Amino acid sequence: MCHGNSATIFSFDTMLRIGYYQFRPLFGQIKKNLGKVISALKDIEADLIVLPELPFTGYYFADREETRILAEDPDDSSTVHSLKALCKERNLYLVTGFAERKRDKIFNSALLIGPEGLVHTYRKLHLFNEEKNWFDAGDTPLTLQAVRGARIGTMICFDWIFPEVARALAVQGAHIICHPSNLVLNYCQQTMLSRCLENSVFAITANRFGADKRPHGELKFTGKSQIVAPKGVLLHRAAAQREALYTTEIDPQRAEDKNITALNQMMDDRRPEFYGDLV
Ligand code: ACM
């Protein structure tokens, strides 16, 4: 496990300590996975930590019924209750994946939890492969939330392949994109450098590692959680198959510099009136 600050960037403005926890959830073992997270973060000194997608249930569900049984309503969840206590105790904001049950629906969600409690729920818009059998498609708009002066937006795993998601958050003024993930393909980590370059934002991709080995098959996850700075600069990337708790200090205001040359600004220079069906 590493806990470093090698990529510290100095500024006189408000700095934020951000990071992620990459680990290997055990399928279906919500209490054990929660215990692992709580124990890993028990001494954490940070403003914002991102956890992987579905870190408590695991990922490779057999069917919708199994997903329904393991999912929880955040308003009546012992998992969320413990995470709220952790955030209060450590004065911390957490963005975590969460299998969310709401009435007859089940969403692959991400929760923003802070010292004040549950702040925001984002429901994954773009379901990957068999997730379409397990979850309902997300129905929450892409919005920003304030964390200690920074504007953060959230997307979940496969949302990365739709550049519109990061763009929609950046156009609203996001400083940091939080990106809980369970990546099984190898393209995302590299592509996130482009997402950060073309939008001039920070991104925290928190991925899991290991495998979900189930009677119906096995899925392997790619690790390599990372933090990327505006201009597509990779600040840190974890190993593929190792636990990692990492934090670094950033100046979120660096994401406000959208200049590319003296005469180009990546938001102002857009020509949406020519983008046709895209908008
Ligand atoms: C994914 O969206 N979990 C690949």
C-alpha cells in the first residue's frame, strides 16, 4: 500500500488533498468489503477520496434478482450509515460506487458523502454490457457539487467512452471529475489523459483489481487507478494488481485555465451551432 505526495503542486490558493483507494472487493461480502474500506481510511488525512464502482457488493452479478438482493436504499443502509460516520470522523468527502435500490428500480450509482451526510447521488448513464441485465439506466442529470471550494462532477466507469459526459461536466465548470470504476478493458486509463487534456480538468479514476469468480464465469479487473491533471498530465498511476491508497495535493483552480495558445481557449472556441445532432 502506498500513501504518498510525490506529485504535490504548489500554489497560494486553496489546495485540496485528493486521492483514491484501489482494492479487491469480495463478491457479495458487503460487511467485509466495508470493513476493509473503513480500516484502510481510518487515519486518512484528505479532502476527497474516490472508491471504485460497486466496492461493497462486487460486480459480476448472476442476474437482476441477485443484484436486487445485494443493493441497498441509501436512505436505509447500514453501509451508508458507516460511511457517513467515517466522513464525519475524518472530516472527509468520499465518492463511492454503490448498488442502489430505489423502490422497484436498481441503479449502478455513485454517492458523494461528506461530514454533513449524503450530498449527492449520481446514477450511471451508460451501462456496460451485462449491466443492462442487472440495472436500470441512470436517470440523474450530470451536475456539479461543491467540495471545499472545488466543483466536482462524477461519472462511472464506462461513461468514459462517451466524451460527452466529461464535456458536459467541464462545460459547467468542473475542476475535478471523480470516476469510480470496475474496468475490464484496457483502453480507459490512457484515454482519460485525453479527456483531461481536451477539457482541462483533473480526473480521479479509482479502479478495483482482482477478479469476480462466479459459477457463471469470471471477470478480471485492470487496477491502475490514476490521477490526471489538466493538459493530460498523469500525476500518478497505481500498479495493476496491488492494493493502493494514494493522496496528493492539487490546486483545483488550475482547471480554470482553458487556454491552449494565446488565441485559443478550449471552451470559448467551441462552435456548437455546427455540431448538429450532437447537441
Ligand atoms: C464498466 O463500466 N464497469 C466496465
